[in-house]
Amino acid sequence: MRVSQLFNKTLKEDPAEAEIISHSLLIRSGMIRKLAPGVFSYLPLGWRVLNKISNIIREEMIRAGFQELMMPIIQPKELWEQSGRWFVYGKELIRFKDRHGREYCLSPTHEEVITTLVKNEIKSYKDLPLNLYQIQNKYRDEVRPRFGLIRSREFLMKDGYSFNRNEESLNQTYEEMYDAYSRIFTRCGLNFRAVEADSGAIGGASSHEFMVLADTGEAALTYCQSCDYSANMEMATHEKRNYENGIERIIEKVKTPDKKSINDVSQFIGISSDLMLKSLVYKASYEGNEKLICIVVRGNREVNEIKLKNAVNAIDISLADNEEVLNATKTSIGFIGPIGLDDIDIYVDEEVMDVKNGATGALEEDYHYIGVNPKRDFPSKCIIGDFHNVDEIDLCPKCSGQLNFKRGTEVGQVFKLGKKYSEKLDCKFLDEKGENQHVTMGCYGIGVGRTMAASVEQNNDDKGIIWPKAIAPYHVIIIPVNVKNKEIVEIAEDLYKKLLKEDIEVILDDTDERAGVKFANADLIGYPIKIVIGSKTLENKTVDFKIRANGEELLVPLEESIEKIKSILL
Ligand code: ATP
Ligand code: MG
């Protein structure tokens, strides 16, 4: 390719809407252009990168025994009603009617379609395991499309699905996929971690997310410094902590006028904040209705809303406002407590049950209880579980090691779905005994565009992108510094043609831009090797190699350039 013919314009300025570096650099280097919020065109260089990532994915999926197919993006409402997700997916699902009034959605994921497809094709255990995948656009009307390709509304995803005869077979495929994902992200040059994860709207029993470590990541994760434990904060646990034990006192109601916050009350009463029993009221939404619930955690803990949402089995939960709390309990937010709270389900964090002589709202304006011993004083209907966030003071649940906290961007996720979709959509096979059984499923996603953006997030400097070799749009750029000099041009053209013959991915900057502009563009776009043809080439037949990754400069005899490139790209 010649730069003079390339459909690529670079920009000097950061686009105003770009909040993170990958968004800015992908636009500035001319890889992507925005059409609408969260909707992008991939220009030739960007499309080459995406295809390279897709091809790495393809190679590893095939290696793991998956076959590629392509399914429709337009999907009928009925399928989604059958799986129960027409409602659950909420506003993220992009819905429309055809001219006959029939309802459809644009696919955010393909469990419904593939399960229906496979159920009509398979008969017996001999057809299993069956592993299929596709690489295709997905559609999600995200509340806040942002960060360029990281959270867009139309995005390229690899989605794979396995159909297994039992748990054991699923576990095997899951492990193979886990390994394939590790190879894919390693080959893409990413610094990543696989963490235990919540399975979200997709559902299922067990799940891991592949997280690229980045300060700008939307997810919080924790991992142990000493062993392989790592988890998304939504799922993280810790070694059980021993809180101070004392002799149980009697429970008393005390006046705490205007003392509403945990700090105010703990200071006023004179107890530490971890003995405060923080009671919050949440609104849980279900298909067609809502209800209020109360959650109690220690005053030094934060509620983990995902753990709570899973326990209450709701589609969504959010904090109730003061008016809703007043209506339901006749008490304002600061004085809520579980004792005497009759009409509302109460969830109590397991650490609360160890509290001796704590304090909590007395369900009466301006009053708190002190000397509260939850095992003795809380209503028996309380549902006990782990509902709090892990934090810096906690230790690893596996080995008691120190925990690290980082942010990450999820680039892929693997789920054990079990029979969730095969039962709802009735996907069965005949086992060896001739009995009908529902298939056991797994599903495996990778955001191809998000992987590209995550790579830029990790690999850049003040000049621009530094593509890892495996996914760079081209490997080598040849820059003749002065296109008015016939000799320089001839040498550059000759080297370009030789590299093409050798199947090296090369681009020649044959434009009449100033050398400085050419260098800046090459660095911004991030080609791994830059070869400069200039006066040194004329004088002593050497060329300048500049290695983008480490800034190294090498003086290479012209006739040794091909061998040198090959050894660098190895
Ligand atoms: P998130 O939690 O970030 O919204 P998700 O867990 O809903 O993502 P999955 O359903 O697991 O996403 O989709 C598989 C992969 O698709 C994700 O790991 C991610 O890489 C990618 N992906 C999901 N949503 C988006 C999006 N809005 N834009 C770009 N890529 C996305
Ligand atoms: Mg996910």
C-alpha cells in the first residue's frame, strides 16, 4: 500500500468528546470515525487491525474445536419471550416493528437463535458436543455510550456457544475456552487477568471475565499477591474477619436528635463505626412490579449491589428515596433499622451477625437502639448472606495473602449456562439409554472492537499508538525523506517492491509531505518498524530503522534490510 492512495487522514487535536486515550488515538490516527453516539465506521487501517484480532480469535477457536457460522441480527420477539428476556433485557434491547406490525429486536447476543437452530438439527448424544461461533455486529442501546469502541452501541463481537451432553463435558469445553482466551489475549499483546465474575443478564452458574488492566477500566477487580485468586468486585470474597467480642448488654432506645449519618451517630453514642448497623432501603424491580427491601451491613462496609440484586432475584435494584422510605416505614432514612420492620424483607450481611452491642436506627424519628446483639435482637425472618464489598483491610479467601485492587476493562467472558436456555427453548437430545434430555450449554464472548481499544489503552506514548506486532495494521513503513530526490525515491521504491515480494506487510509513504509530518503520522498510527531512506542511504548505502515499541534506532546496510525486518518481526 502507498500512503498517497490510503484512505487515511490523521488529526492533530484530541477530539473534544474523547475521555480516554484509546478513543482519542483511534480517531486521531484515522482508524475510526463516529457516525452517531456509540456507532462508528472502521476505516481501512482500523479495519485491518480488527481483522487481525478476528483472525487470531478464529485460529484459536478452530484449535479448540469450534466451527464458524453466521446467524441473523434481526430476531423475532417470540423467541425472546420464550426465553423470558424480552422484558429482562429492558431498554438495552433495540426493538422495532416491520410493516406488518410484527415485533423484532436487533441482537445483543445470540443464545435464543442458536439454541433454536441447534434444537432442530441435533438428535442424539452422538451429535454432541457441538461447538459453534460467529464474529458479527451486536446491538445494545447502552445508557451511556462512551470511550469510543469500549462502550459502543453497535460493536463487533465473537460469540461462541457449546452444546454438551452433561456438566462434565461442559466443564471440559469451558476449560478449553478459558485456555483459548488466554492464548488470544496473550497473542494480542495484552496485560490481562481472568477473574471470577457475576453472570449478569446472560445467566448461568459460573463465569469468568477476562480483564485488561487499565486505570480507565470501568470494572473494579481484586487479586491476591500470593496465589492465583482473582475476582471481579461484584463477586469477590475475603478471609473471615474476627471482630472484637464482648459481653452482651441489654438493648436500649436512646434519643439521637438529628444524628443521621453513621459518623454522627457513632460519635454521639461513643462506639466505633464497625459496630453501627447501617440499614438501607432499596427498591427491587421485577417483571411488572417493584418492592422495597431493607439491607443491613456494618457501618464500615459498603453494600455490594450485585450480590444483593442476585440474592433478591430482581432485574434491578436502586436505593429508595426518602419519600418512598417514609411511606413504607413512617420513619425517615437516618433512623431505619430492622427491629420491628414487619412488612419488608430484611437482608442482613453475615458480618453483622457477629456484632456485639452495636447500634441501629429504632424505626422512630430521632431514636436509635444501642446494645444491639443481632443474633438475639433481629427478627428471625432476616435473610443472611454476603452482601458487602471487599476492601483494603481484607485478606485473600484462599491463602490469607494480601489483596491488590485494580481497575480493568472486560474484553471477554465465558459462562457456564447449564440448562437455562435449553429448557426454556426446549433443546433436547436422546441419551445412550434412549431418554430425552436437555442439553447443557456454555457461551463465550469477546468484544473485538473493545479488545482493539484496550490494546491502544495499554500500548501508547505521547507520540501515538504502539501496536503489538500481531495486530498492527502494517508491519513496516518506508519513508523516503525527500521525494524530489530521484535516487532516494528509486531506492525506496525498490525496497518497497522487494518487501512486497517477501510478503512483508509494508506501506510506502510516497507523499510529498515534509519528513517531519511523515514521521509524526507514522508514530501516531503506530507501525512497529519505520525505515528512513535519506542522505545516509545515498552516502553509504545504509538505512535508519526505528523501532516503535522501544524507540531503538538501528543503522542497517540497505542490502541487509529484509533479513533485519524478518528477524525483528519473528
Ligand atoms: P459490560 O459489562 O461491559 O456491559 P457485558 O458483560 O454486558 O459487558 P457480554 O454480554 O459479556 O458483555 O459480551 C461479551 C463481550 O462483548 C464483552 O466481554 C465485551 O468485550 C464486549 N462488549 C459488551 N458490551 C459492549 C459494548 N457496549 N461495546 C463494545 N463491546 C462490548
Ligand atoms: Mg460480560
